[in-house]
Amino acid sequence: MAREDNISKGLLVGFLTGGIVGAAVALLYAPKSGRALRQDISKGAEDAYHGAENYLEDARQKAVSMINDGRRKSEDLIRDARGKAETLINDAERVINDAKERAGKTVEDGKRLVNEEGERIKGAVKKGVDSYKETKGGAKSDETTA
């Protein structure tokens, strides 16, 4: 788009310059009196001045329009970026909360299993001790009878 604007500007400036130079050359070679020639030159200069004024006003309006479009687009980009950032933050919080819940459940399951296994081991040890005592007690009574 900037390239098209540059081409348009160059073309317009070329036409204006060519028109002014062409008009000046035509006036200088035209068979007119000095007063008529000066009036024609003055009119041509005035026309060129107004043409340049109009061109500058158009350029100013286009520049303002481009600045406003850029501002609008940047605001849209910022708004979109904020929305995406909020979505990412919410998703991250959800993932963290899920991980905390799973970790808590895993820890609770682990504690329960450790307690169950501890009770089972205590029971097995107690049975082993009881069996040992029973076997040892039975062996002593056999020795005393013999």
C-alpha cells in the first residue's frame, strides 16, 4: 500500500511540475503583451498554488486516516492479546488445581495403603511371635517330660 502511495505521489508531483513548466514555457513563447503575460503567469502560479494546497490537504487527510486505522488495529491486537492471555491463565489455573487434587488423592491413597500394609505386617509379626512362643513353649514341655 505504501508503494502505491509513493507511486501516486510521484505521479501527481510529476504532473504538477510538468504542467507548471509547460504553462510557463507556453506563456513565454506566446505572442502577448507584457501585462497579459504577467496576468497569465500570475493566474498559472495561483492555480498551481491552489493545486498544491489541495494535494497537501488530501495527503493530510490520508495520513490522519492511516494513523486512525493503525491505532484501531493496534487496540484490536492488544484486546485480542489480553483475551488470549486471560484464557491461558485460566487454563493454567485449572491444570494446577487438577494436579493438586490428583496429588492430594494420591497422597491419601498412599497413606491408606501404608496404614493397611502396616496393620497387615503387625498382624503377621504378632502371629509369628505367637507361633514362636507356642512352638518354644511346646518344646520346653516336651523336654521336661522326657
